[in-house]
Amino acid sequence: MMNGLTGATGRAVKPLAALFVLVAALITGPAAAQNLSVDINQGVSRPLPIAIPDFTTQQNVETPAGTTSSLGKRVAEVITNDLKSSGLFRPIDTLAFTTNVAYPDVLSPQFASWRTVAAQALVTGFAEAQSDGSVTIGCYLYDVFSEEVLVREGFNTPVRNWRRAAHKCADAVYSRLTGEAGYFDSRIVYISETGRATNRIKRLAIMDQDGANHRFLTNGQNLVLTPRFAPNQQTVAYLSYAQNRPRIYMYDVNTGQQRLVGNFPNMSFAPRFSPDGRTLAFSQSRGGNTDVYVMDVNGGNVRRLTNAPGIDTAPSFSPDGRRIAFESDRGGSQQIYVMNADGSGQRRISFGDGRYGTPVWSPRGDLIAMTKIGGGKFRIGVMRPDGSGERLLTDSWQDEGPTWSPNGRVIMFFRSRRGGGADLHSIDLTGINERRIPTPLEGSDPAWSPLLQ
């Protein structure tokens, strides 16, 4: 599957991963540059009308995931839900469509028919079964009015990964029309909660960013908190109270294996990986003081970075790995500080009314997300790394624990309810497109993975 694939120019196409190959589409020649686009910086009051009919198939073949015809329908549904969830696109109701897409229409759409339903963009494609048991999902984006192709990509993958191909198609469409990287082909790890408030069962759980492919990683026997993805997307660091001792563990998502990291005699918590995945920042309590430390991911070479009275915690690396944001009450109230990665240059950056906590650096490096506490509310906001430009994005009773999408345009967090319980939510940087993320049980403390490879 990995060998012998060539693009339209005859050059070999590089694989995206061991289970994914980007394959040549059926059109030759470069896609023309177009003006059709979506401005995501100021919020979108009128999302772009986009038509996404069922993906077609040349020959209806049975696969382990159903027929290629049914697979094409489900691929279109995933793409539709992805683009709609961004708040930037308005998928047109399929009942309004005046034409069915046959296989030849993928390359030569009937643009006049799509204009009659007021579509400005068209996403179409195909699902084809291959002799080796894999499936190829073709993905095309057209400007309906200029009748030009803007995206043409194909993904060859084992059938079980068809949803990832759909997410990759949605990412390609999102990227082409917004000029920003997509974020749909990613995962969320979080704390799944159930039980009475006095006896909560908390388990690590993982799912696709849209809630699909959900599974539990731990059985709830031990309390777990603060899961965080490594840059390799397959390792999660988290806090576990195994044997009633709060310590940091690593979990391998592929193998299910867990291991203790740094068997310290004191409480260690709030782990966060460096951008290169080689270093883990965390907090540790010693002698009544809590400070930020770093260590190699194998648990060795421990270095203390802060040494102030009180509690220093919640460290978060900048994308270039040169700085760390953290929260501290050294000045008498909970505030956000920034320091160099070696612990030098510690300085406070939050100076608004109230308290600030849980800083998380954006993947773009331009903002720090945080939880602001004041006026009887916990709200999600952002500020620049120097503390300027503070903006609050939510206004609920108790929102906290922000985590960034891989492209730095969406923030996920958890919202506690007054009557008890919590749910996952997301909101974009404009503060407009807020939505609840579906989970089988209650959820808290989400962490967004990088884009999958």
C-alpha cells in the first residue's frame, strides 16, 4: 500500500503515516487560485453556504465498514458535521438538492444545479474499495460560481480508518477556504466522571474531536486528573492517586501500558510536555512549598525552576520551548507568570481584577488561554504573552481548564453545573461559536491532541 503511488507529476507521494497514504487525484494540472474564502478573524455572522452531497462510488462493493455506497454517505456526514461545528460554514440541507451526484459528476459537477440551491462551494468525492482490502476516499472542493477546483486529494487507508479520511478532507476544505490549518483530524483525552459528589469515579477517556471512537483508558479504580498529550499524540501524562499517593504516570494509548514517572516521596502533579516531547514540566510539594520543576520524560535529570513562597503550578511551555507560563500565589493572590525555560526572568503578566489560573500557551504562540476568577464566576479568556489584550470568551458560572485546538483557533474547556456535574464545551477565539461536546458521561479537564499523522 505504501509503495508505487505517484502524483500527477510522476513523483512519488510521501506517506502521511503507516496507515495513511495521500494518493493522486483524478484531475491533472494545478488548481486555480480563487477568491472564495472565509474570514475567521472577526467572527462569521453569515456562514458560507456549502453543498456536501453523499460521496459516490464507481462500483458498490462490500467492505468491513459496509458497502462503498453507504461508506460514501457516512464520509459526507462526517465532513458536514466537522465544517458545521466550526461555525464558519452552513451545509445546505440535502433535501434541497436538485441533482444526485453520479461518479462522472465528481470530475465534472453540474454547477448550474448547485447554484440553484445557493451553494457557493461544493464538496464532493468518492469511496472506492481496493483489491488489498483498503479503501480510497477522494475529496474535491469546487468554487460553484467560478467552476474551478480548489482542492483535490485522495486518501488510501485501511477501511477501519475511514473516519480519519473524512476528517482529513474536512481539514483540507477548511484550510483552503480560511487560510488556516485544520483541526478536525485530532483527538481529545479527558476525565470521564460519574457517581455521587462525595464518591466520584474518574477515568481517563479518549475520543475523536467530534466524540466518535470513544473509549476508556483506565477503570476508575484510582482517581485520575490532568491528562496531557505528548507531541507524539500516543502518550498521555496524567496524575493518579494510585496507592493514595498523587504521582505522575505515562499512558501509552496504543499499547495500554502505564508507567510511573519520577517516584518522588512528595506529591507531584500538573504535568505538561515540552514541544519536543523530551521534557516534562510539573509541580511538586516539598516542605510546605509547591514549585515548578522539569525533568526528562524518563524521570531523570530533575531541575527546580521556582523557589517562591506559596504555590507555583500549572506550567505550560511556549511553542518554541523557550518560555513557560505558570500560575502562582506568591504575591498574595492567584496570578499568571511567565519565565524562561531555565527558570530565569520570572515576571507576572496578569493585572486585571480578580484571580487568574490554568494558563495554556497557544500552538501559534500569540496568546495564552486562562481561567479568570472573579465576580462569583469562572470564565475562559485569553491574553498576549506580555499580559496585554485580555479578552474573556465565556460568561458562565464555572468554566475552567482551557485547551487549544491544534491550529490555535478553538478552545475547549469544561463547564461545571450549579446542581453538580460537568460537561465539555468549545468556543472559538471570537467568542461566538460556543457548543457542547458530546460525551457518554460527564466530563472535565480536556486536553486536545496535535493533528494526527
